[in-house]
Amino acid sequence: MIFTSIIKNNTRNIEKNIEKLNTEILKLNKELFNAEMDYIYLSSPDKLEKKISTFNKKKYSTYDFSRIFLSTEEFINFSSKQTKK
């Protein structure tokens, strides 16, 4: 009887921990999605040009379009290709 009670309490604690971790994972996934959307939006060449022109009147040099990535996966693929060379 005591053994069953101990197992039941331990199981309940583990389930609570799993629920907390699942909630944390959902929050982190949402933050990752938002960060990816911000990255895609902000790395668009047209958007960057507009932001730079309104931000300051300093002269900025252009950036090679091949170095602007639409997603983090593209950046990771590009980085892994460079390291293999």
C-alpha cells in the first residue's frame, strides 16, 4: 500500500514537470517563430534600404544579395557549405 502511494506521488510530480517543460517548449517555439519572421522581414533588401534611408542620412555601402538569406535554414546550409570547402 505504501509502495503504491509513493509511486503515485512520484508519477504525479513527473507529470507536473513534463507539463511545465511542454509549456516552456511552446513558449520557446513561439519566440523562435517570431525571431525567424523578424529576420526574414528585416533582411529583405527593399526593407533594409527603406530603413537605412529613413534612419540616418549617412552613406552606406551596398551588400551583396547572395549574403542575404530568407531563412535560418538557408544560412545554415550556406555556412556548412563554406566550412566543407
